[in-house]
Amino acid sequence: MYAICIPVVRKGDSSMKKAVLYFLGALLILLMVGIAGASTPLIVGGGWTTYAVPSGTPPVHWVGAPYTFSSSVPTHLMYADGACIGDVSAFYEGGVMIGQGSPVTSEYPACAGILGGDAAYADGRFSRTCIDLPAGDHEIDVWNTQMYHIESGDGGYIRVDEGYCPGTTPAPEFPGAFVPTAMIIGLLGTVLLIKRMR
């Protein structure tokens, strides 16, 4: 619940400007709260999208999160911290952590800064991860669990593509129809062998 405090102002009062500023400030806060509650759509196969993280003590919520997307095939989400080395992010779906960026040590007060998601993901000094996701509708929420510095906002890159994470192969699915067929053949073979032995 949010409360707005507006001072009582009498006509001709010299604090009229203050009252207007309080009101506009409260309105701005309400607008920001409304915007912060909205989600950001990600386009599957749309390439890298930049994100921003405000300053603060972790956990710090990403600006624009949660991210939403839909796919009829399996997808993978890639993340790379791309500003100053030191941020680590955790990814949640339905309140359950589904992945976290690789651990890194903050380089504060230095700042390597890197441009482009591909370069940031390829650079092992930056936190990064790839998360395989099943087909369907997704709403991914993201929080920084470690900050480059609590007084410094930061950012990086996120993307969603079809298929599995690069360099990984999903476990092969055992053919479902094969198992019952093999069991029936094995059972019949066992029965015939028992009859023959009698």
C-alpha cells in the first residue's frame, strides 16, 4: 500500500511551490511503481537486449524485469554482465531459481566495460550463464545477487533463442513405444523358455 502525503496549503501561502513539488513527486513515484510492475517482452531469436540494474544493496531487481516470451519449441536464455565486472544475476520462473550467473570478483573501482553481448559472453571475466527452457510461455524475473558496487548502477545483455544452450546436447529421449514392446517380447520369450524346460 502506498500513501501520499500532501501538505495543507492556504491561499497566498509561500509554501505553495513546495506543495506542488510534493504532489508532482508523489505522482512521479506512483508512475514509477506502475511502470516497475510491468513486464518486458523478449523476442525469441531477436538478438541481444540490453538491461539496466539500479544501484543498491543486493538483491537488486532489474529494471524492466520480469521478461516474457513464448515459444512452441525448446529455447535457451543467455545472460552476460557487460558493464563493470562484478555483477552476478539470478533468474527465477514461478518463484523458483532456474539459473544464476557465474561467480566473479568485483573489479571496483576499475571498470573494464565491454560493448556487445557476444563479446561480453565470450569474455570469461564477466558473469554469464545459459539456461535451457522448455517450449511454452515464460515469465523470467531477474535479481542481482552481487553488485559491482552498491552505489553504482550497471547493466549488460540478455537474449532468448530457439534450441539448446551452445555446446550442450540434451539427454536423448528413450523411445516410448520401444519399452512396452521389448517388455512383451521378453515376457513371451521367458514363458516359451519355461515351457521348453518342463
